[in-house]
Amino acid sequence: MSEIPEITLKSRLLQLKCHFTWRLLEKNIDIDELIKRLNNQLTFLATKNKYMVYNLLAYTMHLKGDYTKSIANLNEAEALIKENNPDGTEKKYLVTFGDYAWVYYYLKRYEDSQNYIDKINQINKELKLSPNDSKDIAEIYGEQGWSLLKCGGKYYEKAKECFEKALELEPDDPEWNSGYATAVYRLEGFNVRKSTASECKSLELLKRAVALNPEDSVVKALLALKLQDLNRADEGRKYVEKAREQAPNLPYVLRYVAKFYRRAGLVDEALRVLNGALDQIPSSGFLHHQMGLCYRQKVIDKKKTFGKMIQSRQRNTEDNDELIQNAIFHFEKALECKKSFVYAYLDLAKMYIQAMEYRKAEDTFEKVLSLPNLVDEEKQQIHLSYGCFQEYSKKSESEAIKHYKKGFQIIDSNCFRESCEKALKRLAERKIRSDHRDPLGFGLLGFVYKNNGKTSDAIECYEKALKYDPYNEEYLSDLCELKLMI
């Protein structure tokens, strides 16, 4: 490259706002699974913003080193922008042109790369912006938000922030309102505590998104689920039926419709809906997981009525075994489709326990614990479930305590940490009731108090533990640490 040194071109590229500078999918991501999901969206989603999917797909192809497909996807994105851009707004091209510039840079076609940088600068000039300045461009924030949403839970908070910035510029844009409502809804889903309507920000955001974009059946289904969360299922049912009527064959709507039905106790109807969706996307981990949850619910329902049907006990046992195996089958399929699906691992492990396949359950717990990039709440939930398995199924109190401790030590206040704390206190108090000289009981209580910041109570418990086990190094170390804090 004679005119522009490569290092100068690279510095210009780094100033662009596009997928290559948004730091997406940097490690430990199943790229093939994402590509499969994006292709499914191109097949089934009817939206004017499919160009965003093509742009993200072009970036994922770069990660696989397939630049021919990267360019082909960018060509599709550019054609769709032109087709659905009757007002001639050039802003929609900025991310696509930025991606082009990066792809050509990696192909060492530096002149082509610079040409796309020049196109971006020309658009900025027409918009009276300084080069590569995106502070006044809602389209860039909006596309970044949607891209982040498609890349997994750890990106949801950043996606929310992007949609907020887009809405500051274009508060009534239907697409950015739908994206913002979706991001907030998903973030609230990470909070396992039941929210009241006053604490639930996504409810009003979803309502606004539906009002601004009544054709968006997916966001309508999310609104139905949120109303169901808030014990307003009758109101939610109206929205879920409208969504189903609007898009009777759209898998992305049917999966939420089925979830609504299952939680409403209409498990057989949920299964019918899911089977229809799976006919279209048989490789959907989400759909298989929902199928597994339906069969698990049927197992639970069967257990509730089992005692009332003494005469047909053998038949019920056989039926229950079949339901358990169906649940296992779909949870396993979910993990084949999405190898990092934490909740599918946990649900599969629990069904193995139901089937008394303890070796498989233990292997599944170990696999999910070894997944990279687990968030704290996921770790807590895994350790809690693993601890319950060790305590109640394996009858290994020591292993159970080990996992309850690990879950409790993660300082992220939620119901999983609270459950680990309750389990540790329960075991400690049971030991002390059985033998008031039991050092482990007092040691466990000391551990709980220490991790809750109750220093004086912790010291008292550790002193009692050492009275009955004076050479215990763990108790001595913790006691010294606590006394230094006074």
C-alpha cells in the first residue's frame, strides 16, 4: 500500500463504530451456534431491519476466517438498506460500510478498505458530523444494541445502555423501543426475586413498544409473559392470543406462547405449540428446553396425583418413567444445540436424579461448573443444586457442605445465596442439637456469620468450635483473621 501506511489505516479503522470495534464474541463463544440462530432469524423473521442480522453474520464469518461469506452478507445488508430506505437516509449505511472497511483490511485490500472509510466520512460530512462521530446517530446505537442482545446474557446491560442512547435521539422509534423493552425484560429475568408492578420497569416499556409497533408479535408475547409474572395472567392471555393470531407459524412467537401456556398449567397445549415450532427449527436449544420443562411439569403433576390412584400404581410408574425419559431426551437435545446452556444442564441433572442415574447427574453438574464465563448467580445456582444432590441423593453431607459454602461465599444477594445460607445453618443447628460439643456445627455457624460481616458472632462460634477441636487450622486461621479486624 503505497499511499497510506498500514498502521495509519488501522488507526482509522479503530475509530469506526461497527461490529469490529464493539468487542463482540471475543472468547468462549459457540460461533457455529450463533450462526445457526442468525440464519434461522433470516429465514423466519419478517422485519425491515434484517440488514442488521446480515451485518452481524458478516462479522461472525470473519471470526471463522471466511471473508468470502463476510462480503456476501454485507452485500445482502447493503441491498436491503437500499430497498427499505425510501427516504434516502444515509445513516443506515454507516455500520455496514465500517464492516466492509474492516473485512477488506483483513483481506489486505487496503485501497478498498480506505474507499469505505471515505464513504463513511462523506456521510458524516453530509450530516455535519466530525469523522467517525456517532454521538448523534441513533441507528448506530440501535444496531449495536440489537447485536449485543443476540450475543448472550453478559451483553444485555450494555445493550440496554445502547438503546437508551438511541432513544435519547429518537424517542418514538418503534425498533429502538422494542429493543430497549426486550433488554430490560431479559435483565429482569436474571433477578429471580418476584418483582412487584412498581419495581418492574419492563412492563411499561413493553406496553409502549406494543403501542408504537403493533405488528411486532414477539414483543407482544413478551408483554404477556411479564403480565403473567405479575399475577395478571388474564390480561396477559389476551396479548398472547393476539400474538399467536398475528404470527401463527412464527417460531419466535410460538416459543413464548408455549411458555405462557405451560406456566398457566396448559401443558398439553404448550407441547402442541412447541412441536409445531420444532417442525420449523428442529435445532433450537430454546424450544427443546421448553419441551423438557413441559415433560418435567407432567412428572410433577403425576406425582401430585399418584397417591390417589393406588389401583393403577404400576401403570402410573411406567407413565412417569416415560415422561422422565422424554424430559431427559429434550434437555439433552437442548445441550446438543447450545453447549453453553446453563439452565438446560441444571434441568438435565435434576431429571437424571429423578431417573436415579446419579453418575450422569454428577457428570452433568461437573460439566456445567467447568463452563467458561459463568456469572455469579449461575455459579450460586449450580452449587446450590449440586449441594442438594449431594445431601439428599448421595447422602454425602461433607460434599453438600462444600457446595453450599461455595455458593454462599459469592457475594451476590439473591435467593440462591439465601438458600445456601439456610442449608448451612440447618446442618449446623442439627449437629449442635444432636451433640452440643460438635465443633463442625459451631464452625459452620462461624463461617456463615463471618461471610455476613457479623464479626463478634463469628468469633464466638469459632471459639466454641476450637474448644472442642483445638488444633483445627481452618478455625484458627479464620479466628485470627476476624480478631485482626476488630
